[in-house]
Amino acid sequence: MNKIVALLITVFAICVSSAPGNTDISAHLPVRVRTQTALSPRIYLPLVTRPRLIRNAGFEEGQWQKAVYWIWPWHDAIFYEGYQEIRPPVGWTAWWVQGRFCEHNEEFMTGRPEFTLIFDWQDENRVAEGSQAAKAFTFWRCGLFGYYQRVALSSGNYRFGIRAHTWYTSCSADRYGSVPKDGNCNPLTNEHMYIWVGIDSISACASLSACLPDPQAGGHAQADAHADREEEILYKSPSIRWSAPAEQYGLYGSDYLWTPTVWVEETATFWIKTESWQPLKHNDLYVDAVVLEEE
């Protein structure tokens, strides 16, 4: 008798899910997102799906070679797509600054980083969601680098968030430690690799003079203005609304790093930035699960 009742219930459930207006039952299932705040088995928690207005927000669409960089203290942006080691996620542009003194060590200068994807089968603790994440790094170099994406939007208030962490150390064996270490695996003090996210709701200079370099502030940049370029991209633009600097070391935290809420008229550029203070052996940035929300 119990088997007959169970069978009837199952048949009834199938009929209901197949009824008009109820064909997509997957929309009601919880999204499973990895949380990795410790080296324990991965835990999957239900999360309300956030709208994603940015292309390739989860970094699952592969790679391309779109890049722009500035050589300190010049103000002209250099667009180049030929570096084999520069492979940011599709939809995103890799950017960096070369030749600037390291923040806490003027014997060395910032160099060209590498950009790639990292997969969960390579290191599941570097992926927060899905099967892959963005990775950018320098090796024995300090760096000032990140990603940006320019997006056309309807007018409104927006905020931009990411999950990210850094790993900067000269102790390769300490892959998920809580502090950076030197080559002998002793803890380092007063060393940092901060992360910022930003929104530039103007996305261009009002005039050429506004884009000229400011040696005290790190330089503005006037990008190539050819029709097939993104006109004016400024990593030091005063119109970028940055988050406070954040430091998440070794593993992803459970929280997002958010920008302030910014009014956007039509187009905005969304920035991810990091800066390592010392030329350690590893200076890695890992980013995943990007979110752009309209409020």
C-alpha cells in the first residue's frame, strides 16, 4: 500500500512540473557556491542568484590576449595583444604599470606580470565558484596590475564586487598560510599586497590636459584614440570610485569586496587592481565570482 501511495505522489509531482508555466523547475533550485575559508572539504551552500551584468563574470569562457600597459612615467597607454604570457579571461583587459619603483623598495621596479586562468583540478582552493578563476602574478618582481572591463548600461545606481585573495611569499611550500614569509619560511612583517575594485562612471578624460601624468599621484594615461580602441582608459583617473584597500591572504574569504554605489549614466569601466610592495618570489592575485548589481 505504501509503495502505491509513493508512486502516485511521484506521478503527481511530474505532472505538476510539466504543466504550463512550470516547465523550468531548475530556476527554483539553489545555486551551489564554494566557500573556502579554510583547508577543509569544500562546503556547498545555497545562495540567492545575483544578477550579473558583466561579461564572463565567472571567468568560465576561456582566454584572449587583450592588454594595455603604461611605462612609467609616460602617459601614453600601449595596447598590445601579442604577449603569449598575457592571457586574461575573455571579456576582460589585462593592465599593468612598468618601471615604477616598488612601494617599499626603491631598489626594484614594477615589471610585466603574467595573466592566465587557473582550474579547480590544478588547485581547487584558488577557485571560488565554477571550475576556473582568473590568476595574475609576478615572479621575483613587485607589481601594479589588474583587470578592467567597459560596459554599456542603462542609467542607474550600481555597485561592483569580487571575491579575491592574494598569495605573496618567498616560501613556496607555504601555499595557504596566513602571513607572507621569506625564503627561509620565516614570517615577514609590514609587507602587503592590497586589492581594490573601482567604478569609473565617466570612462574618459574631459580634455587632454586632464589626462597628463601626475608624478606625485602615479600618472594619468591618455590611451590610443583610434576608432578601434577604447578611446581613453585611465588607471589613475580621478573619476574612479575605489573601494577601500583590502587584504585577503592565502585563501578566499566568505565576503565580497565591494565598490561604493555609483550613479552610471550610460557606460562605465569596472576596475580590479592590486599592488605588491616587495619583489617576493610569488606575488599572485586570484579573482572569481564577479558581480555587478543595480540598486
